[in-house]
Amino acid sequence: MSQQQGQAFLQNLTRVRDDLPVPPAVLRELFIKVERDSSFSLDSISRIVASDQSLATRVLSRANSAYYGFEARISSISRAVNLIGLAELRRIILSINISTLSGKVRQQDLDLQAYWEHHSFTALMAHELARILKRRDADDILTIGLLHDLGKLITAIYAPDAWQHISTLAMQTNTPLFIVETEFWGIDHALVGAMTLQLWHLPETVTEPVNWHHRPEFAGKGFRDQTMILALANNIQHSMQSGSGYEPDQILHRKLGLDQTMTHDLAQDIKSGDSMHELKQLLAA
């Protein structure tokens, strides 16, 4: 397939907006108001969510999931926002869009269970790495981890034939997917995901790491460390799978000042812990 067809696919990504339960305009407003330094009140944010009955119902369903573990049932948006916090509310709303889109993918095109598992592990691993590095944006990096492979889902839904060819070839040749994608039509799922998130009006703090999570050296200077953390978490998950074409990235370990034995042990703890399963269930709900 030619690079022109890849570019045509990117230009047609605007159709994704028509398939979202949470419109991009609402996402933009919520994302602005949910920033760490936002001066907007919790009541203001609660009213935005509560104004959409379908969105409010799905937010409450997730707030009452095992992932958050509240003993008493949460029955109002304002209480949910107060209990889970603004960063978690943002993740819930983004997960609603992604899980809705996932209902459109054909079973033979993408193993959704494996997809959610990869997202859950990568997000939790990136979050823990950020905490070890004493970063103030560890919660934001968790959110980015939950979004980093959105492009795989988008490609499988809106270009299923291309996706089948790419994913089959990557598996048969034991080659990382993003390399096969680039050779096939000049774009990869990281770019597709980043452009989709731009259409959802998400900021560069999200779209830049997603765009470069396979090539962190190309990320903008203000986003490079976050991108390297995401890239390493993603690399660790892939390298744990046989036949993935990935090896542990020693360069990223060295640049971030992280010990490879420590990250290996941390990865095993995450993989065997309850948090990954509960987050996976939350995403797939």
C-alpha cells in the first residue's frame, strides 16, 4: 500500500468524532477544567458531567467498580467527583470513549482482552516508573499510558484490511508492529492515536508522548522525559512476550537512571497483582 493511502486514512479520521458517546467539545471543556492547576470548582465539573444523563450513568458505573473499592455505593456525580478526584474522572471519561469504540472492532481483527491487558500493564508500569523518578505528573502519565495504543484500535476499526495485513506480517516476521506499519503505508499506530486525540481536543502533554512512544528521541524537549517513561513501560510489556520482536531497552534504562533488575521485578509485581486485572475490567466495561 502507498504512503498516499496512509495519508488519506489520516485525513479521514474526522469520522471518529461521529462515533463517540462523549463529544470532543465536552472532552475539551472537561480536560481544561480538570488540569492540576484548574481554578474551576468541583461543582462546576460535576454539573458538566451530570448534564449528560448517559455519560453520568456510565461514570457512576465505573466509580462503583472494584478498581476503586468503595464500600458504600456512590449514587451522585458530585459525590463521585469528590471521592475519586479530578484526574480519575478524566480517565473514566476517556475510557468510556475508548470502550465504546472497541465495540465496533471485529473479533477476528483485534484481541480486545490482550489489548486491554497491554494498556493496563503499560499504564500502571509507567505510573510506577514516574513515581520512582519522583515526578509530579505521575497521574498524568498513567492517563497517557491508557491511551498510548489507541491508534491500533482506530486502525482495526476503520481500515480492517490494512490492519489484518500489517498485524499478520508483524507476527510472521517477528517484527515490531510500528516498523511494519511504517513500511506498509508510511504511518504507524502511534501517529494515528495522537491525531485522533488531537481531534478530541486533548493537549500536547498527552498527544506528544503518544505520538512518539516508539521513538522517544523525536519527542519535543518539554515532553521527552514523559515519552521515555511511556516508551520504557511499553517496551517492558512487549519484551515479556515471546515472539514480539522486542528486547529490554537498555538505552532507555540508562537515560532514565533506572536499574533493569528493579524494573523487571516491578513488572512481575504488576503482572501478578490485582490492580492490573481491576483496571482491565474498568477499561473493558
